Amino acid sequence: MVEKKDQKKDYNREISKFEKVIEIPILEKSSKYYTGVDLGTACIVLAVLNEKKEPIAGAYRYASVVKDGMVVDYMGAVKIVKELKKEIEEKLGVTLIYAAGALPPGTNKLDGGAIKNVLQSAGFELTNLLDEPTAANEVLKIKNGAVVDIGGGTTGIAILKDGEVIYVADEPTGGTHFSLVLSGAYKITFEEAEIFKRNEENHEEIMSSLIPVIEKIAFIIQTHIKDYEIEEIVIVGGTCCLKNIEKIIESRLGIKVKKPNNPMFVTPLGIAKSCKQKPI
């Protein structure tokens, strides 16, 4: 039990460090730079690590260039990644060359080429492409359990045994569905609902409207883990920023569910940790 507590402390410490370097990057020169690009449905995040694979810089922007894990606005995606890349490069005084990317489980054949083209068009050399929950576990280090990445468009699941991924799955339910529900409930536009749900002050008020969608996510998780012995579940992704979402999922599953302090930054950090120094 002590080991698990320390494990949680470790990944929360790393996430906290990344949050700090987004605001104030570490300018000390490194012999190598590793970049992770997370093209999310609601947000694009770039994470940069040094030669020791420690966070030194980052940037993010809310965007709608991806839908259900698929790039739907190619030029918009390239433009934002280029701008975030330039922003970080100017702060660090270096040129970022190598980057890794990720996508929902099972979509590699459908959209892997698009992710690669976006990164290359933005000036990166793609060195690795992996599924999002597997990338997240580069940070979480779960040995036996499940990592669930609840993004804007999809819920991705990776099941691990002895630290190895033995099963991945993806279902089209996520934060977008939260916004659709809120748009209808409050008679506001989808864009207004997106902004409204991000404000933590509104979380208690909107929870009753969102419980049916959260229960659907819990059902999706249950469907995919039922044939495995799961000791713990860690949920990540921007949608998990909703206060107490982990408690509702835990009550429906009957399995301990943990959530990092800022779940939005786990996957981009893991993608950066998966970056290599040789293009694929």
C-alpha cells in the first residue's frame, strides 16, 4: 500500500512540475529534447522534456480540430501545432526536431497517417506513435490494473499485467457528450457549454445533468475489464477534470478509481516520455 501511495505522489509531483514549466520554462540547455504532441478533441498540448526526460516546457490551446479521435481540420491542426512549437522554441532558444504522437486505441490504421502528417507539416520529425492510455502509463507506471483516458470524443482503455499492456479498446463517448447534454439542459450553444463545464465553480451544479453520461462511461469501462482481474483503475484526460467524476465511476464499478491532480496533462507527458531521437 505504501508503494501505491508513493507511486501516486510521484506522478502528481511530475504533473505539478509540468504545470509550473508551462508558465515558467526551464531555460538550462539540454543535449536532447523530447516533445510529446497530444492532439485532443478539445485541447492540443505540447510537452517538452530534457535529456533526463524531465519536464522543462509546455503549451496548450483549446481547439476543435479533432473529432472522436480523428483529425477533421487538418490545416487548423497544423497551424496550432506550429504556433505552440514556435512559442516554446522562442522561450527555450532552441529548435525542436523530434516529437511523438498518440491516438485513441484501434484508430492507427484509420488516422495514424494524419497524425504523422500534421506533426511533419508543423516542422517535427515523428519518432513514435502509440495509443493514448499506453502513453499515459509512461507517467502512471501502473503494474496491474487499467488506465482509462477519457478525452473529448472517446474513452480509451488499456489493461496492464505485470506492467505490460495486454488489451486496449476505445469507445466514442467523452467530454463532447457532456457539452451536448449541457447545451440542451441550459439552452446554450455547444461552444458556451464547453466553456461553462471547464469552470470548476460550475461542477457541483452540472453534475446531476452529467451523471447519465458518466454512468455510460462507467458501463463502457466495465464491459472491457470484466474478463480481467483489475486491482486499480486510474482515469486521465481532460474530461476527468470534472470534480468527483472518479467517485461516481468507482461507485458504479466497485473498484478503486484514482485520478491524478491534473488529469489533462498525463497523456501529453507520457507521449513526450515515449519520444525517441530517430524518425519512424
